[in-house]
Amino acid sequence: MRLLMFPLALAAALSACSLTPPLVKPPLPVASKFPNELPGLAAPGIGRTAADLGWRAMYGDARLRQLIELALRNNRDLRVATLNVDAVQAQFNIQRATRFPSADLSGSASRERTSVATNGAGTMPSIVQDQYSIGLGMTAFEIDLFGRARAQSDAAFARYLASEQGRLAAHISLIGAVADAYCAELLANAQLELAKYTLTDWRQSLELTYRLKQAEQTSGLEVAQAEGQVATAEADLEARHRAVAHARNALILLIGTELPADLPPPSALDDQTVLMQLPAGLPSDLLLRRPDILQAEQALVSANADIGAARAAFFPRLSLTASLGYASSSLSGLFDAGQRTWRFAPQVVQPLFQGGRLKAELRLAEVRKSMAVAEYERTIQTAFREVADGLTGSATFGRQINAQQRVVASAESRLAHSGERYRAGVEGRLELLDSQRQLYAARQLLLNLRREAIGNAVALFKALGGGLLEDSDAFAHLPSRTEVR
């Protein structure tokens, strides 16, 4: 047993050498601050960002909250991401096991018959021999002189950490996708209701045109215009029905199951209340709060460790094989003192000629590290752009919605006056038709703007790393939710 402990002590003494280069992260390839940061939300005294906010505090709709819970339990993409973490963890455990010697207990028994040659005539005599053995052995354990096995283990561990960050990124993306799909369904329903209301209004206008035609106060041209307008509204209504079905199907796919019947009733798009003003902090905060950036960082760590393993492959590899046991020709005497056996067989292998394979593997590891650096920087730049876009939206959507509400009010006033003048015979059908179409388009645009404003808040929350926490009181200092109206 002392013989087998010697390789362990030798491995511990010689495994400190490492050829892995020190990891130097590139500087942030973005500006030092975000544009359009709302005043007061990023003040030094606050010290929190949207990543500290739980998604329940972000989304106040009870139905949406239950949909997110269903998705976190049933979504297949998130399940695959979780299983991928388990798979990479198993790969890491396999790779880590190579740094430790493996001991095997073996036993064997054999019986052999051999013939013995004689000088005289006659039959050949035979001898039957028995052999029994039992032993504890270690086979080809590599002493990690230059850190090759350690570098491979470090690379595998970094890949495991990257997969875990990938799962967290999938978690955040799923919550954002459910919120976005839910708002898309609300928009489709709102547009459907608007289409129904508009069709009813335009049919009433058509009936009025029919009566005016019968009274010979209008021409057949105006009747044709009114009929075309109603047909257009009917076609648009069918398109809105289809949009509602598509939005529902997309939401069900994200949820991963059919929608339960006991869900709270949906709120109208106009009644959605979400946090529209989210503090972004500094770009450097994203390095700690965005799982996709942390995933890219661990991929860089893994690629850097692969360089160490590729460098170590140029140097000698020392492996040990040792065994300790008993061997005897009789089973009853197998464990007698005189039957003890041992074997110690170290081996050193120095690569001499590999046809350029080792150099190519080192070059490949270096190129992959350069790619990982570029991917790390690109991920940071993408995150910065997403946050900057979200902050720009937060700064502009409110004013745009207010302006569009004035457009709708103006269009409603114009339609009222056009209707009065048309019924009085002062203006023709064309002016009324144009007023109706303008109001319908203005209302549709207002709905789209409200949907985009909520979508912008959802995207900004996700871009800042929000969604990992379920509950949080981190935003007690912020104003109450801003209603998107």
C-alpha cells in the first residue's frame, strides 16, 4: 500500500507547474456611460439597477404573472438549457477524474494443461497447472508535470460555468418573451375590437348613404365608395381574427402547455401597468448582471486554458503503472506471506515528430482564444446597444404617445364635423370617407405605440439583466408604476 501512495505524493509535488497564459480581459469596447439615462435614476446614492428588481414587481398583471410561472415550469427551451448544464457538468467531472489515479481491484483464476516431451516412444505426459491471483492496481496514471490535465480540467470547468450562465440567460429571455407575447396578444385583441367598432360605424354610414341615394340626394358613386369602405373593413376584421389566433398560438408555444381555464381575465392593453423608467447604472454593471456576458467571459477562460493544455503537449508525459497483490498456484495458499507480488512501471513519453500536429493544435487554441475575445467584446457591445435603445425608447415613447393622442382627438373632431356637413349636404362623401380612414389609422397607430412602449420596457428590463429575481423590494424608492395610456 505504501508503494501505491508514492505516486500520489509525487503527483502533488510536481503538479504545480502550469503553462496556461495569464488571462487579460480586454477593456470595455463601449462608452463609459449610457445615453439618455433619465435624471435621478442613476444617482450614486441609489446603487441599484433594474437587475435588482424581481419580475413580479416589474409586471403587475396577475394573468401575465401566472403565464410566466407556467412557462418557467413547462417551456422546452428552458428545459433543454437546464439539461445542457447537467450534461456539461458530467463532462467536467469526467475530465476532472483524469487528474486523480484510478485504482482497480482484480482477481483471476486459470488452469493450463501442457505436454512434456520424452526421449522414448510412448504417450506424451501432460501437466495441469493452476494459477490464482488478486491485486490492487493503478494503470497509466499521468503525473501532471506541466499542467496539461489541470488546464483541460480548468477548461471543462469554465465550460460548465458558461453553460450555467447560458441557462440563466435562457431564463431571462423566456420571461421577456412571455411578457412580449402576452402584450402582442393584447394588441391583437385591441385591434380586433377596434376593427369591429369601425366596421359597425362604417356600416351605419353605408345605411345612411343608401337612404340618401333613395332620396336622390347622392349619387351611385358615393354608394360604391361606401360599399368599398365596408368591404375593406370586413377584410381587415378577418385579418385581425387571424392575428389574434397567431398571437395565442405563439404564447402557448412559449408556455409549453395549454392555457388553464382558471387564469385571471386579461387586462386591456390600455390598462397595462409596467415600470417604464428603469435605472441602467453603468456599462460595467452589465459585466456582472448579464448572464450572456458572463457566459462569453467563461468561454474566454476556457479558450485560454486550452492554450495551456496545447503548450503542455510539447513536453514529456510521465505515467505510472503499479500493482500490489498475491499470486499462488493454489487457492488455499493465495494469501500466504510468500505469495505477495508487486509491480512498478513508470513510463516517460517525449513527442519527437508529430507531423506538425502539436503546433497546429496550439495555433488552433490561440485562434479560438482570439475568437472568444472578439465574441466577448461583441456581446458587451450588443448589450450596450440594447440598453441604449431601451433608454432612448423610455425617453421618447411617452411624448410620442401624448402627441398621437392629440392626433386621434383631432381626427375624431374632424370626423364629427365632416359627418354633420355631409348629412347637411354641404360636403360630399369623399371628405367623410377620408375622415373615417384617417381616424381609423390614427387609432391603430396609437395602439401600436402603446404596444411598442410596453415592449420597449420589457426589452430594457431584459437588457439590464432583470428577470432572475422573482420578488424584490429594491425599487421602493421609485415612483409608482407608469401607466401606458
